[in-house]
Amino acid sequence: MSSYASSSFEGNGAIQAQDEQSRRLQTSLRTQSGTFDQAVAVSQKSLNDALYYLFDQYEELRSIKVRSFVGELDATMQYSEISLPVNENNYSTVVFYCHFETGSLRLKDDEGKLGDNIDVADWRFAFDVDFGSIDVPSNTSEYQDLKKKLSHPGEYDIRRLFLDFKTNKINHFKEKLSDFNGHNWKDDDEKLKFVFLMSAWGNSDQSVMKDEKLSTLGYAISTNRPQSVNPLGPTFPPTSLKHQHYKYLAPGKDTPEVGLEKGGNNMLLYLEMTQNRSFPQEDILTYSGNFCAANMEATTCISHDNFWDAYLLRNTALDGSELPGLLREFNYQLYAWQGDLELTVGNDGSYELDWSFGIGHNSPEAPKNSASHYAWTRTSATNWDFKWPPPQSHADWTSPAETVNKLSINPGDNKILIGGYSKLWIKLHHWFIGSEDWHEGSVTVTWNTEIEMKSVKEGGLEMQLKMPTNPKDLFKIDYTPKSVFSSSKEGPGMVVPDLKSAAEDAITKVDFNTVTTTLQNSLKSSARFVLPGGRVFHYKDPIFNDNGDLLVEGFYKN
């Protein structure tokens, strides 16, 4: 009986975990009018960790001292917190909670006399405030300190996300979310006097809250010169950004939980556009799945369009030349091609075969095609194909060249699978007076490898191309001749570089060094997010979701 109960419990846990993973893989940055290029999702719990840090660093945040014609408030705050009201439609609002540690409140009567002390220990006062963003001035020490933490070269702005106390709704505080530790107000007038004193404390023009640094939730960068920030991956640095809150739905639930105790997994989204593209027409990104699974601190999501189309499968090389870029290089270096084939038969039955053929672009006779010829074609959200043009046939000979390469990813995995084959073959029907011959030969080069998304020690991210020590070991050559075949103008029987030689020569000239170096370095410092105090989110556990977007879990060290 106990064994059955144990198995049942483990099974439910597995289902729960699978549901959690499934909801994360369903995420999408797509809207009806377009796609957000990137997003950084930060959990409510992580945002509150940022506020705890501020209270540890800035003693002035703890003190509330207000003198007014309505009374006096002299108190110490233990800490402040926020919750994200994801069940409401104001996507730029948070609920701010003041947690009082000790202190006293004295209110004046109609004659201006101070009344008895009211103990405010363990009070909680909640109200709405909007978050805003502002550039950190580049001529300040704060900017220089942040730039060191970001480890980004180049020209960019550092954008501060903060709680904008100019928008506070203290006068319309959240009474149901507040707690006065058993104190009963004598009347509404007494309560309003306390609210008036709190409004004076929250006045962004006169109080401690006028300093945006003291209500900072995080920092991110934006740039008008992305090439200067990430030369190897210029499609990744954001050129514009906006913010919103975003709900978390637990497995089996269709409504979110909110508040301090239950809403810790709800998220703040940094929505980013790159390459100076415009935002989609929609003001907000609606729910598609959980960018942060339960208890995750943060997630960076790079859209399918930005990661694949604009970068890995881009049309041209990063240096701006006409050469194909990155993953198109596999097709460029391994496509099978054939040139002109001329067969001349002499009066004595001898023949001359003039035929150019090869694999890859290295031969001087290789076709000079534009980069678009080597494009990958998307066949689904997680699969791409490259197929060289179909065979050509003639009355008395056939000499096709064929290349079929495939690229795929598996949702929930961190690997890009890539491979294929290139094939050359020829069939020749040769006849002379009273005799005829059939000649046929072929060679096929097959290859498979993978690119693994990996986190690295310093918390960045890199793409690692799996290559054997000897690059030639990546390839398998199958040669199936029915006769020796070569291109020769010197008559039959004279063997010059043939199909097999063409294949062997091609694989010795394949050079993936440029691809390898670029993949390893292009993502190491992209999409960084910094918390107050310069604590930078590091990366781990990159995976692809159902839409081909890249998801990378974020975490920070104390």
C-alpha cells in the first residue's frame, strides 16, 4: 500500500514538473501586428530582493519623519516591498508596501493640540505607484560603475527602471491590503490625517523619494550604435525598450495569484526592440506562457526572428561582404556543383570528356552565386532545409549534383542539430559502330554535427560548435563507381582528379574557424540586466521553446 502511495506521489510530481516546463515552452513574443525582438522577465520575488538591498544600503529609506499642521509621524520602516497587480489592466502600476518596524503617530485636534501617541509598530501601508524609466547621466560616477558591471564596450545609454513617486496614489491607498495591527481609527478624519502625513513623506519633490536611485528596480542598456556594443552579434543590443507586468499561471490554473505571499512568480517584462525597429502596434504583450517558471529569478528570451533570421541564418557575413554569413556557410562550403559537360567522340571511337564538378566554393571553377543561393528555408518552427537545384538530364548523359542539408532544434533542449549530404554522380551512355558502353559513378559526402548553447563561468552565454580534433573526421565519403570516372581531354584510360578526389579535396579545404569564433563570442554579454548595487544577472540552462525562441534562465549572486 505504501509503495503504491509513493509511486502515485512521484507521478503527480512528474506531471507537475512537465506542466511547468510545457507552460514555459509555450511562451511567445509574437503579437498580431509583429514581434518583440527580445524580453527580459524578472520575477516579483527578484524585484523585492532589489528593494531589500536598497534598504540595506541607504539608511535614509528607513526613516519617516513628518511634521505638519495635522500632526507628527516619527517612525522607522523595516523594509518595503511591491506586488504586481497582474489581474488589472494598468500594466505599468505596482502596489507598494511600507512595512513599519517601530514609531509613533500623534495627530492634532481641531484646536491644533497634539493627541496621544499611537503605536505604529508592525503596520503595513499599501498604495499604487507607477514605474518609469530614465537615462542615467553618462557624466556621473554611477554610470561609470554600472558600465564596469555590465562589461559592455561601445556607445550606449544606461536606462534606470524606478518607482516614480510623482505618480503615487497614497491619497487613495489600498485599505484592504493595509494592516494597522489592530488599531481602530476614531473616525475617517483621523485616518485621513495619517494619510496626509504619508503623502508628505511620499512627495517626490521634497522628500527622500525625490531621488530616483532610492527606488530603482533595475538597469538595462539601449543604443543607437549596436555594432559598437556587440560587433559579433549586432542584432542583439536593444535600441529601444518598454516595460509592463506579466502574469504567472501555475500548472492547472487559468487565473493568476497576486499579492506578496502568493504572487512572487509574477513578472516584470523589459520588452526590447533591436536594429532600430519599431515596436508592434499592440501596447502590451499578452499571456502565452510562463517566461519564468516557479521560483526562477529571471529569464531572457530572444525571439525566433532575431536569433535565427536576423543573426544565425542572415544573408550576408558580419563584415558586410557578399559572402554568406554564419550558418549559411555550411551550405556555401559543402554544396555539390557541376559545370559544363562536353562529350566529343572521335572517328575511332575514342572520346573526350570535358566536365567541371566539385564540392564547395574553393575551386576556381565553382559557380559564383550570391549569398541568397545558400539560404535555409524554414519548414516549421523548429526545422530548416537547404536543397541545391534539381538534377539536369540530357539525351545521352546525366550528371546531377545534389545537396540536401537539414537544421533542427528540439523544444526544451539546448542543441542545434545540423547535417546533410552532398552527392555528385554521372551516368554516360556511349556507343560506337557495333558497340555501346554504359559508365556510371558517384560520390556522396555525409556529415552531422551540433551547436550547443552553453553558459560560461563568468555568467555569459556562448554557442559551441562540436568539431572533431581533425576536421576531416566530420565527413564520411561513400564512393560507388561502376567505372573510373574523370574529367579528361586526353582520351579514355587517363585518370585525372575524379569524383572521389573532388570530395577528398573539398573536405580538406572546409574551414569553419570563422563560424566557430563568432558563435562562441557573440552572445557572451548580450541582454544583460543589472539590479541595484551592480548585481548582474548571469545566465544558465539555455533552451529553445516551441516557437524556436531562445530562453535563458537568469540568476544573480549576492
